[in-house]
Amino acid sequence: MRKWMCVPMMTLLLLLSACGGNGESEAADLRDRYHDMAGCTMEAVVTCSQGDRVWQAELRCAYVPDGETTVEVLSPETIAGVRAVLDGETLTLEYEDLCLNAGTLSSQFVSPMACLPRLMSALRDGWLLEENEEAWNDVPCRRLTVDQSGTQNGKIVSTVWLRQEDGTPLRGEISVEGEIILTAEFTSFAFYDTIDEQGNAP
């Protein structure tokens, strides 16, 4: 009797492990493209919520791993043209020849202007916590949650919904100490290897 029960139990365990393995493999394949990319361009509506304060802007980002990354405000009109330059761990704002502090939301130096580069960095190098299939606004996605905690003992977790169709981001969230403070709704995205010589995405 014990031998008869052992066989289906072992089969079940093998099936469960196989399912987990496939999911991890898909997540790894998706992340490999981000880890190996030369760079990417993207636009997104970024919303910052902290307490009673809400900040929202449409941003354009040219992300270059281990190089100079730029973020520009497209709207609202009152701050359109504000430009952030990220070089390594340095974050400054450039506007009409002025260099200003970009502002932060926590002891981990999480800035709204750094939201998009942080999401890309998390996809490349963060520690994978969760992955599953989950639709966003009826779009089939693979949802990845990664840990990219900083140096001040604060916990930073990023979640990104990647389209199953092509692996590009649809939505991103960044939480600090369990509170979601930044969200990004992507409106366009292109890897550098899919941009033509004139710099236009297909």
C-alpha cells in the first residue's frame, strides 16, 4: 500500500518542480535580453505618491547600462524640458544651464526622475522574488518582482509587467519599505538594436 501511494506522490512532485522550472526559465530568458542590451529608449507616465503629495509627469528616457542615461520631462508644460542626467550613481538635473538637486523620496535616494532607469536596472540585476503570468488592462503579461535594496538598510522592491508578446514593459512599480511610491505606465519602448540609424523606433 505504501509503495502504491509513493508513485503518484513522486509524480506530483516532479510535475510541480517542472512547472516552477519552466517559469524560472522564462523569467531568466526575459531578463537576459535586458542584461545584454546596449541600451533602450522609452516613454512613460510616471506617478509619484507619498503621503498627501501626488506628482505626475510624462518622461522620455534614453537608458545606457554603465553609461550616461538621460531623462527628459515631456509634460506637464510647466516643467517640460527639465532634463536629468544619470552617470553611475550621480543624479543631477539640467535646465537652462542650471544644475539642480533632483530630489529624493527616501533614505534610499529614490527620485521620480530616476524611476525608469531604476526599473531597467532592477530587471538587469535585481534579485528575483516572484514571477507569474498576470494580465494588465487585458494585456497578457509576465509579472516579475525583484529586490534591489539599497545601502541604507531600506528595502526597495520593483515589479514590472512585461508583455508576453514581445517582452517589453507595460507597467512598473517601485516600493520602499512596503509602500508603493512610484508607478510607470509605459507608452513606448525600443531596444537600441531595434532602432534604425536615424534613431527611430519601428
